[in-house]
Amino acid sequence: MTSVTDHLRLAADFAPATYDDWRKLVDGVLKGAPFEKLVGKTHDGLKIEPIYRRAHDAVPVAGRPAAAPWKIMQRIDHPDATMANAQALHDLENGATGLTLVFAGANGAHGFGLEPSAEAIEKVLDGVFIDAGIAIELQIGPQSRMAAIHIAEYVKRKGLTPAACDIRFGLDPIGSCAVWGSSPYTWPEIVPAVTGAIKGLAGIGFKGPFAVADGRVIHDAGGSEVQELAFVLAAGVAYLRALEDAGVALEDAQGMIYARLAADADQFLTMAKFRALRLLWARVEEASGLAPKPIIIAADTAWRMLTQRDPYVNMLRATMATFSAGLGGADSINVLPHTLALGLPDPFARRAARNTQLVLLEESNLAKVSDPAAGSGGIETLTRELCEAAWSLFREIENAGGVFAALEQNLIQRKVAATRAVREANFARRKEVLTGASEFPNLHEAQVAVLDAKPVVAAAYGEAKYKFDALPPMRLAAPFEGLRNKSDDILKRTGTRPKVFLANLGAPADFTARATFAKSFFETGGIEAIDFLAPPREASSPSPLPSGERSTPKASGEGALPSDRNPSPAPSPSAQERPLPMGEVKDLAALIAAFKASGTDLACLCSSDKVYAGLAADAAKALHAASAKHIYLAGRPGDQETAFRAAGVNDFIFAGGDALAMLQEAWRLAEGA
């Protein structure tokens, strides 16, 4: 008996498609260009092919229990304990299933954080039923290391059963030392304190996990996925060894350690990274003679991708990061609110962060399928290659004496610094962009509200007897934002921003593309672009369409021509009512007059290569004669560079050029340096 679906096989009418068929079509489009033009590369040098074959032999990566949702964690970091408690209760009442308690001085505090005293913890957790399935994760630093003990004392004081409390204690001296670049103690001196705290907490009944291998240290500092994974492995192994040396059975130590990774807006790399960590840690367990168990992986959306400018775009980036981490198998996700880079987030920002996860879980049902990436050729390949590269770097760290010794030798820091330099260069050249900050800026955006709370400055922890290079967190948008901030300060003081005059040449069809590019280019640095447009043509002279173009009636609706079904045209507006098309910019006198009236001595020529060939040199000479201090030309000059420079063009702006350096120089010129 056949079913209805047997007669609805939509692909049956098409010939089967193969990879070779696809390559033939691609080669035809490339017209002799190398196929490698379509192959991307990660910051670890891993190739990203344009298409992959299905991985038929793949099996799902063991992670969260089947169809189980991840924990929706909400960040609690208000320095006022009473306010923090109100936030915690509101979050739990509105969908959060866990709380991330961020203490001052922690790696992820970013200028705020809870006071790590017993009294503050009592206030923060008042009314929170931590023995009723609510997950608690601690993010602590060296200054707040006693917070873990105070939490345990709070549980005892309330008469709660420790084993009933889902608490991840977040002990991570390795991560703290890496971020601070120093330590009052050697690793052999640190180990007894850490293992003693873990054994004490486990001894009174807490099930853990207790120590965290925190990959955010690397990610926040600008490192790569391979470096982040290798660091997590090395830190996890260091804690595993320390516990075994302290007399803890490996089977018990196995469940005392968890991992934390950053999730960013690169969907495929983030998914592959989370999957790779599970496979890598299973290999560590097998090498230790343990039966592999899925390690708990906590995810934070990435700090380095947050922008202060156009912060609402941060919501989109956080959504992609949450989507990727969830499908990659994260056990819990903490979404950084979209205004965190500006200050302490207000209730709206916190709600948006919480609802990002709720929508993906409750409406999109992302958790209903375990490891949905299994079998995807691209993600399976990325997962495997990340595993291979991370394992190689992990072995290099181990050969250096382990993660702490590698930090003391600056082995890890040098690799991260090299990756960060490449990443920053790509952002400076806008090969990688952050919308709203380094691309598509809005100089007139409204100010976004944050809470009126003073940043918390964590005191130094002990005497830094042992120093090495630090791995401080960074935000990729910061260099561009610094220029925007300077522009805003000038606007407040003087009522106007630094400006650049866009000297548009030819017809709008000639200059619009490059004028739009130039406007975005300069305004990412806070320099306002002033467009020059030629006066409209006379109403009695209807503008001809460009050669070879025809007028195409629009579909019925706003602005449409009458359709064949409705031949009676609407009354035509008069010439005075009808907007007139802009004329061509051929009269340099009008252009120079507009430049003189613009109030700036910076100018940028904008048009097509064809128009440049006939007008750019004359326009540059005229602008120079009109006291233009610096003249830019939008586009690559090609073989005209010598002639353009001779006419007075000083610089050329184009995609792939060092936008940040050019903008910094423009500022120097605007300030009269």
C-alpha cells in the first residue's frame, strides 16, 4: 500500500544533483578565475569551503539530555544588593531558570559586580528558592574568592540540603591570573587552596561542579576558536590533575569541573566550537582512563562583539550567538544585555536579553532536536578540524609544563596577541565589520538609557610577585567609537561636528554609490559628510533616461502607473508639485561655491571611473584653489593615481583600505594638527 507522501516526492521530477555538476556551473561563472576565491579562512587558518557534501557516517555529539532545554541564565551584577535582589526575583518570575551572580573583579564583571560579602549575598538571594531547581552560577575573581564559601554558609544557615542546590561555584584562579597578568603565588601554592575549597564544598554535600575552565579569557582578549578550546582543555586538565594529586578519585574529580565558552555571531564556527569541546574533553577523559561523560558547558554571549554605537544591533548579534550555542549543545546560556558596553543595563535591556532565549526555546523549539548539526558536511568538517588544531595546541601547552607554566612563558599570550593583531587589522580595514560602529553609522542616533550606577573598581589582589603578559578583555568597535565620542564632545561644545564635503560629480547614477560609501566611511569616525547635489533640471526640460534604459511601469500600489485593468489615469500633479530630478554636476563653479559655504576644508570627490577621467582632475584643482586642505577621492585610482595626485588629490578611500588610519589622519587634519 502506498501512502500519500509517495506521490509527493518533489525531487523526483529533477535529475539528481552532484558535487561535480555544481563545480561545472561554478567554473562557468568564475570564467577562469581560481576556485580558491570562494574559499574562506578562519583566524586559525582553517578553510571554509563554499559547499560541502553530506557527512553520511556522522553520529550526534553527546551533550544535553535529549529534548532538554538549556538553562536560561540571567546576569545579576548590580552593586547594590537590594537592587540586585529585585532584579533576580523579577527575572525568575519572567522566564529565567537560573542566575549568574557576577562579583566585582570577576573576569566577566566589565566594571560592575556584586559585593562578595556574606551580608550582600544574603540580600541578593532573599526569596530565591535555590533548592527548587533554580540554577546558580558564580563568576568570581581573586578579590571575591570567598563568595563561594559565603554561598555555602548561606545554604547551611537556611537549612537547605546542599545536594538539592544546583550551584556552579566558578573557581578559576588560572583564568584570573591570565586576565590580570600576575599572581601573588606560584601554581604549587595555588593548588592547595583551590583543591581544599573544592573538597570542603563537596564534603558538606554540594554536587558541584566547582572549578571552571573559562575560554572567555581567550575570546575576550581577541583570540581564536582553536586557542580558546586549547586553553579550556589545558585549564581543565590542570584542575583535574590538582584534584587527583589532592587525593580525589578521578571518577569524582570528573564531575567537579565544567567549561565556559564565549558564543559570538559566527553561527557555524560557534556551533562547531561547542561540539568540538565535547569531543575533545571526551578524549581527555579516555586518556585518563575514565568513561566519557558530557561535560557541562556554560555559554556567555561574546563581550568583544558588543558595540556602544547603535546598540540595538547587539540584539541581533546576541540572537545569533544564542541560536548557535543552543544548537551547539550548551547547557546554559547567559546573554549579555545589549547596553552593557554603555553601562549597567536597565529593565528593558535585561528583558530583551531574557526574551531572546525564551523565544528561541519556547517559540522556535530549538532544544527539541539533539545536535541538529550532526551530518552537516560543513559543520562536521569544522568540528573535526577544530578538534585536530586545538589538540595540537593543547599538546604544545602541555609540553611547556602545563597551562600555568605556558602563561609564565607568555606562550599563550603571544599566540593570542598575533591573532588579535590580525583581527584588529581586519576591522581597521573593514574586512570584518560591526554594523552601526565600523559600518553604516548613524550620527543622529538617540541616546540609550542605562541605570545610574557607578562602576566598581576592584582592589588589587595581593602583591604581584609573579608577572607575565596579561590577557585583558577588548571590544573590537572601541577604536571607531573613540572617534565618534570625540565628535560628540565637539558637537556638545560647539554645536557642530567636524565635516567633510562630498564633491559629487556627474549624474546621480554616477556618484550615488561612491557618495554613499564615502558618507558611511567618514561618519564611522564621527566626521559628518555634507553632500553636494546639483540644482534640479528645469521643469520644462524632462530628464531623459540614461541611454539604453526604458521606463518600466510599477506594480499597482503607491507610486504605480495605472494598470491595464484600470486604464483611467489619476490626475497628474502639476510641474510645481512634481519633484524634479537632480541635474548633472558639470558646473564646477556651483560645486566650489557649495564647498566654500560648507564650513570645512576637507573634501572628497565621488563619482564613477568614467566621470573621474573627465572631471576629477579639474575638480581637484578647483577645490585646491578654493583652499581645500585635504582632498580625497572615493575609489581606487588605478593608472590615474599620478595624474590625480598631481591635480591635488591627497588620498584615496576604497573598500579594503585602512579606514581607521585614514580617519585618524582626517581627525588630525580637522583639528589643525
